[in-house]
Amino acid sequence: MDPEQLPLEEYRQLERSLFFRWPAKGAGELVRFLLVSWLGALPIGLLVASGSWSLKSHAPRLAIAALTVTLVLPLLLLLRQWLGWSRLHGRLCSERVEYEESGWYDGQVWEKPLAWRQRDLLVAQHQVGPVLRRLRQGILWILLLMGLGTGLCQAL
């Protein structure tokens, strides 16, 4: 078995990854990441929203629509991070590990020794679990903000 395919090594790789380490650092870093991605997408959202004839004559609706639409980018980034971390969580919690020898067609299933299983469960509960909770909360907040923005845009 290739040591790089062990779940604990995958955890270390995700921690070192520039994209996946944001939610692992803490809630403050995750909020900063989301704000940067949201504000980075805002000019494009304003440009797209300004192409609407009905919004062009109503500046507050235009701004709210652009702010709401640009929440899609942070939402997609959070979903991608959640998928990566949840896949790792599943591999850490499982009793067996699937791995590939040279390609997808010749994979094997390997049963973890008890000591490795216990260590992986601890990492899953105390390291990966909080990351998944933060990501879920972030996704819920973004969906709430999108709903609020949509409601405000319709009300104006």
C-alpha cells in the first residue's frame, strides 16, 4: 500500500493545501476567506446585474441583486471544501481503506489495524469534525443571506 493513500496522510495533505486549510485554521480565517472571495466576485456581479434594464433604473435593487448573486462563488467554494473534508472524514472513520495500486482498475481494500483505526477516529472526531461543522455553518449562513437578499430584492 502506498503511504500517500493512508487517510492520515491525506489529512496532512489537506492541512498543507492552500485551498483546504482555510476552514481548518478557525472560524476567523474561514470568514476572511469567504469575504475575500465574495468581494472579489462583486465587480463581476455588478457588471452582470447592470445589464438588466429593470435593475438599471433602480440602484438599490441593482446593488442588492449583485451582492446576492456574488454569494454563489463563496457557496461553491464552501461546498467544494465540504466535499473534500467529508470524504476524508469517511475514510478516517472507516475500518477498511480502499487504495489504488497503479490506476482505478486495480484497487484493493485494506483493513486498518486496531491502533491505526483508533488514531484515525481521534483525528476524525477532534480535527476533521470541527472543520465540517464550521463549513456547514458557513453554508447555512450563505444560504440564509441569499434568501434574505432575494427577499429584499423582491420587496423593493
